[in-house]
Amino acid sequence: MSSEQKVYTGIILGYRLGSNTQYENQVFIRIDGINTRNEASKFIGWKVLYRDNKGNEYHGKIIHVHGGKGVVIAAFKPNLPGQAQGKNVYIYPKGVELVFGEK
């Protein structure tokens, strides 16, 4: 791989739902610029970072592709709060460390 890695952004669509269950630790994410299942499958294993407006960070990992339009499922621990739905996340390869400015 090259030394320069691209960081992608995405939008949290909502929790993964079953017929009788809501999986609070798994969310659907639409990655910006990714529109097919084939493109999205390359992101399996990548890390996901969500930061709320208070500076709290939630780390997750892409575990599966959902459907044929490039939506992925990411698992978080601890679970994401409900207020995260509709907000942006950062998606980056395993082994890359994101550095933000001082608070």
C-alpha cells in the first residue's frame, strides 16, 4: 500500500433492525462516493470513528455489506447514542491513527 491513505466520510443511517429486535451495537453507514456492493466490500475490516459535539469518540469496525447500493454495517463498542443518526463518521484503514487538533 502507499504511505498516503485516504480517509472517507459517511453518514449514519440508523440501527440494524430485526423483526423483533433492534441491534444497538450495529448501525448502517452510507459511505460517500461508494455506490455498489463491490466497492463497499473493500471496506470490510476498516475502522469507523464518530465524534459528538462534546468531544466524545466512539470507535467501531465495518463488519458487513448491506444490500447492493454500497451501504455497510458497522459494529460499535460502546454502542452509539441515538442522536448519532444522520451524523457524519470518519472511515479509515486498520493501522492508521487519526489525529485531531487540541480541544
